[in-house]
Amino acid sequence: MHKLRRIWLALGAVWVAMTMYLSLTPHPPEPLHFLHADKLEHALAYSFLMLWFCQVYQQRTPRILIATLLVATGVGIEYLQRMTAYRIFDYADMLANSAGVLLSLFFISLGLDRIGVMLETKFFKIAE
């Protein structure tokens, strides 16, 4: 268990809120400029979210719940975008969000779910 658990969760909540804001704002930034760059941005954002929360939740059941919630969030945001006059509903965005979650599950299988523990141990010297 992380000694900085509350900080990890608070920063994760900020990232979720920022993702939702950027998904629903009329004029989000477009840092990448190539065909379907937004799909890569979607996948990276949701991959980061999944990887982030898997630093805190090390057990399988919470991770399945997090993955499910993130996929549902990605789908829900698309339906919210449909309700606006300035954003576009896109099934491909839902797929990109879900692919990002799955990508992180692959990274976690490679051991990247221990980054948080390593950081706390090496830099903050407070992990158990």
C-alpha cells in the first residue's frame, strides 16, 4: 500500500476531470496534427489513466472495475458530446479510449504497475 495513496488518488481525479473537460470543451487544444491524431490522443489519455490508477490498486478485481469505469466514461463522454452543438459523437473515439485501457493492461502485465512503489521507495523513502 502506498503511503502517498491519497495524493495518487487526488492527482488521478484531477487527470479524470481534465480529460472530461478537454472532451467537452468547445475548442480543445490539438497538440498533434496528422490524420486521426485525435484517436492517438484518446488512446494515450485513457492508457495513462488506467496505468495511473493501477499504481494504487494492485489487485485484479479493482483493476477490472477501473477498466470498466474508464471504458464507460469514454462511452458516456461521447454521448454527452452528442448533446452539444459543438462536439462530434464518434464511435471511433470510444474504440480509441477502450484501446488505451487495454494497452495499459498489457503494460501492467510487463510490470509497469510497480512504478508508483518504485518512485515512493527510491525518491520519497516512505513506501512499505
